[in-house]
Amino acid sequence: MAREIKEEQRAPAFRAASTSGGELALEELRGRWAVLYFYPKDNTSG
């Protein structure tokens, strides 16, 4: 279920694959600056 996040709004808790091959939870970044970047699946017209 997609959910819109507006500017200045806190992101909901989530877990995602990390570039180091593990998994990262948003709560692990609490108290630090983080940049989340989302893009369409590779080789799609998005």
C-alpha cells in the first residue's frame, strides 16, 4: 500500500535492503541525518 509523505513529515518505520548486502531499519538512524533516495526499477520507463 503506497503512502504519500509530505515535506517535513517524518517517515514511517521501515526496513530495506542496504548497499552493503544487509538490511537497514530506519530506527537505526535515529538522531542522525539521512537521505532516502527512491527510483523506478532499472530499465523501466519511469
